[in-house]
Amino acid sequence: MKLRLEDNTLRLRLDPPEVAAFHAAGRLETVVPLGLSAAERLTYTLERDAAAPVLTVRYAAGCVRVLLPAAVAAAWSADPAAVSLRGQMEVSENQFLHILVEKDLGCKH
């Protein structure tokens, strides 16, 4: 799973095996070591969440969690024609984070 951050946009891209794993388990996690200790790392996840009303992002102590409503996650991961999910969340007054979750169908590496 690839994470891309640019300006006010957060984007996750999943290759086909990752989409299948997410469909089966409802969760994917990637850990990027940023130093020698376990505390010096960035973790990012994509999670199916029955309590999430919309596509949203949560951040705490080196962990970025992208949450998908359960029904949306199930439909998107099961449908080969459904390529992307888009959402946005207000992070401060009149400032939004744009969220994009995509299937990386053209991945050749």
C-alpha cells in the first residue's frame, strides 16, 4: 500500500493483492521505520469501520488511520469496476483534507 501526501491531499493506492487482503480482513497496515527505535516509525492503515459515517482520517502519535464505512469498504473492494473512493474532511475553519483511496490496477512492479 502506497501513501502519498501532497499539500492538503492524502492518497492511498492498493495493488490487486492488497485489495483482496483488505476485502478479506478489513484492515491493511504499513510501517515505515524512521529511526533506530520502535517509537521512530510511521504507521499507516486502511480500515473497515462500522462506526465511520464517511471516509475519514484519524491521526495520533505516528499513526495515520484511513477509515472507510463498512458497507462502502465491502462494496468497493468487491467490485472490480469501482476504482476510487473520494472524500474530504474539514481540518480547520474553511480548510479541508482531501482523501483518495485507489486501486492501483496498472501496477507492473
